[in-house]
Amino acid sequence: MISYIKGIITGIDHNHIIVENQGMGYGIMVPAIDTWARWVGTTRQVFTHMHVREDDISLFGFSSQDEKEIFELLIGVNGIGPKVALSLLATLSVVDLKMAILSDDAKTIATTPGLGPKGAKKLILELKDKFDFDDMLGGEGEIGDVSDVSDDVISLTASGLTSLGYSKAEAIGAIRKVENADTYTPEELLKQALRKLI
């Protein structure tokens, strides 16, 4: 198994990148090809998943270990193949996808090309127990702009928003949109987050 490849991104062709490592060029399919386009000519570490079928061996690449892990969870769902999983990760960020799963937001997930409402509901049903909302609140780097805010401030603010009737996904989404969130008390952050929800 190839866990990752570190090399120069020498080009892009449709839905895959070409990574050169020790004289070999690896064709690696990736989500969000436009993101990778800006790294052409640079050395990058690409986390990889090798997918083997009777008639094909493919490499799928990701910019983070977290993205790779959620891809592997997605393809473990019956009916979700690698192409649909890539499409999901091109449509939604890892954090947004986890939030949509945790909040039963099938409508957001179903916006993915190649995945209808039934597939979205099935995905939620099979993966909901794989994620923990408390980890989303306090996980390092998971909250975007509020990753440096203490867990207590985030938890109190999110609890305040959910007690007002907002979903957990809406609460975290609003907190993430507040600039300089780490300078606020829970009460101030709650007011700022509410403004993002109006």
C-alpha cells in the first residue's frame, strides 16, 4: 500500500494530478482539481489511497490525512464508489461534510453531483455514529477561524445557539464566520454569531 507520495506536481490532466518522484510520474485522482492547480511546480506531500479492482488500479490523492480518512469511510458505504466520494469532497469541505452528517442535513449532501437524496440519507445513516459533535467543537483545526478559542467559549456559545432552536451545524457554522472570535467572551461571541444567522 502507498500511504503518501512526496514529489513535484508536474501537471494536471482533467481530474488527476501528475506527481514526479524519483523519475516516476504518478497519476493521482484528486477532489477539487482547481485547488491543486496552484501547486503545479511545487513539492507536495499527497496522502494516497490505492483502489484495486479486477480491471483497474487507481491512486486517489488528498491534501490531508483527515481528507483521506473520510474518503475511506465514504467508499465503505454500500453504493458510494470512489468517484462519488471524490465528488463529495469536491463539493463540501471535510468539516462541512461532517457537520451535514451530524445534523442529518441530507439536502446539503444531495447537492453533490452523482448522489441523490436517497444516497445522501443512506450515507448519513451509515456514518453518523462515526463522528462526534463534541470533537467538532473542540478539535484542533476543525473550527476554522475559531480553532484558537478555548473549548469552554465554543461549547457555551454553541449550547446557547442550540437552546435558541438552531441546529448544531448552524451553530458551528455561525461561530466559524465570526472574525477574531478568540477576543470575545461567550456572551459577546453569542451575539456576534447570532448576527451571522439573521
